[in-house]
Amino acid sequence: MIIFTLRDLGKDFIPWNLNNKNDVVGHHQPSQQFHVVFADGTVTVLPPETTNALDISDDGVALVTLASAQPALVEIATSAIDPISIPGFPVIQVNALSYKGDLVGSAGRSQFITDDWRGFIMNRKTKAITWIFPMIPLPPGAIPFLELSDLNNKGRASGRQGWVRGLEQLEVPIFYNGTTIVPIGTPAFISSASRITESDRIRVWYHPVPAPDYEGLYEGATGVLSPFLSGSILDVNTLGWILWSDNSASWDYYLTNGPTRKLDQLLPAGSGWSNLSAIRMNDNGSIIGFGRLAGEWHGYMLTPTYDIKVRETLVAQILWGIINDAGGVFTLGGRRHPVPPWGPLRELLAALPHELREELVAVIDRAQLDGPAAAQAFGSQIRGIVARYQQQNRRS
């Protein structure tokens, strides 16, 4: 069972994006400032040169647009600004950061899409660029283009490619799998592929004039494209959850994570909130948006809590004992993260990295702790998962 807790992000704050640590970037309307609201409630104002805040990485770097219209990275802890430029390409669109902070976008020789527009992936630390060129059949006289919109930690991206010839154009969503461009579905007059999850799940949309618009979910692992008929997809995540809105006059917002529920139904009883609108969702299932509280607009975050009922105390003791082998801390990205003493289990799990937590939850759900031998086998399995994750993390 999953229980959601509600967090107030502040009056007149419009959240725009979040990382997997539940840090949020957004716009505070009265002050016209762009803020980072951290998971612990701390608020940092981004530098005054910021005119838009687009994304935030798990290690505290924000993707922004400066007053000069140049994209830049901001090291939030120090407010240091690192403008992004590519020699020979005066026009750059940086659309997203991966959770580890690499950049994805498009670049052209001018603002016209017919002027050598191609996609790129930039390593944030080395500034090395991987160019992604359009690979689409062209009719005579047509000019190709390619744009990338999102990137995961595996270096895989989503976007679109197409061609333009006078007033004619044709586009198709694409999945870049790290080596190859994979077209998704049937080309249309306008199309897009926005979010890509760590499991290579992509939201796609088509505008095939004069036919009606349609959208779907593409699974990069299998190459299967499934139509989505319920409404408009806002976001998807690695857990398989879908955040969406209906297209009726009510314009309600829904979460499908097995069952489908309106966002208002996820609110704790007596919260005082209403009219929730949703914007984004991270891979942990946290949702950001804005709604009404005491007659005023506030930003919010809904955070899932995993209620695991498989002999919680014993499981927590075993898990804490394994983590305590390292002194009660978990090392990630060269930093030591304290883990709370055992119990309740949900706090232990919440302190762990997302990928590790999800693997542990799956094992805990299947655990049959019916004696000392079973408990010992369970402990060995958990120890192996933790050791493997730490080894992979050291290599990366």
C-alpha cells in the first residue's frame, strides 16, 4: 500500500521541476525570483541573472536561462554560474539535465530549424559533446533537422527528427539508445517525444493533420508503442506510474499507479487543499504542482510512503545491521549519507538511493521470514544487493 504525504512549497510558488531527492526549482511570482526549495525545507534564491529555471540534478545543479537568453548551469551551494556555449553554434537550446547532471538539447547555426539543427548530449564535467544527427529519408529538396528533449543516466535520449521543404514538413518521435536513432511510430506533420525514464519509457505525441491528435507510451526495452486513450500524459516514471489530465471541461488530474485516482483523492483527510494541478513527477513517485489552500495558490509536493508489512521490525533490524557494517552511513557520489537507526522500515528505505531502494523493496515484499534459516538467507540476499550496488557506484 502507498500512502501520500502533502508538503506545502509556499504561497505563490509555481514549481517547475524536481530531482529524485525531492529538491524543487520554480518561480516565486510576487518577487519574480526563481527559487530552489530543498527537501529539508531550505529555500535558496537563484542568481538575479536567472530568467527561467528548467531542471535540477540530484547533486544540486540547476539548469537555467540567463537574461541574455544563454543557457547556464548554477551550482546551487555557491551560486556559481557556468554559461553553456558550443563554438560554431550561436543558437543553443538546453532542454533538460539527467539526474546525474549531464545536458541534452539542440544546436543550430541560426534560429531557423533549416540551418543545420542537430541534437547533442554534453558531459557536464568534461564538456565533451556527442552529436546526434538526423537520419531520416528525405524527399527531393528537403532539409533535415533533429532535436533532443530529455536524457537519462544511461546516456539515452528522447526527441524528434524530421524534414522541412517550403511549407511542407514531417516529423517523427525518436529514441536515441546510446548508439542508434530509433524512429517511434508513424511520421506526422508535428510530433514530439518528451520524458524518458531510467527504464527507457518515453511519452510520445502526434499531430497528423488533418487527423486528430494522439499520444502513447513507448518502451525502449521492447520497442512497443502503446496508445494512451485516457487523456493527456504529463509525466511517466520508472515505476510505471502515469501522471495525466483528462481533456474534458473539468480538466481533472489523475495518477495511474495500478489503480487510477484523481490527485485530490491522494490528499490526507482534512488537508484544506483543493483544485490540484500537476506539473511533474520523479522516479520515486513524488508529484509537484500547485493548488488552492485557504483561498490562495500554493505550490505543493505529494510524496509516496511505502507501507511494507512483511515483519517490519525484523526486516529493519537485518537491513540496519548490514548498513551498520559501514558505520551507519551509505557512500554515494563520494559523500557519506547517514542512515537512521533501524525502524520504522520506511525511514530506512527512504534514506537509500532510489535504484537500491527499489531492488530492496522487491526482495522484502517476497521475503518468507519463517525461521532463523530463512532470516539468514534473507540477510545474505540483502547483503549481496547492497555490496553489488556499492561496487557499481564506485565504478561510475
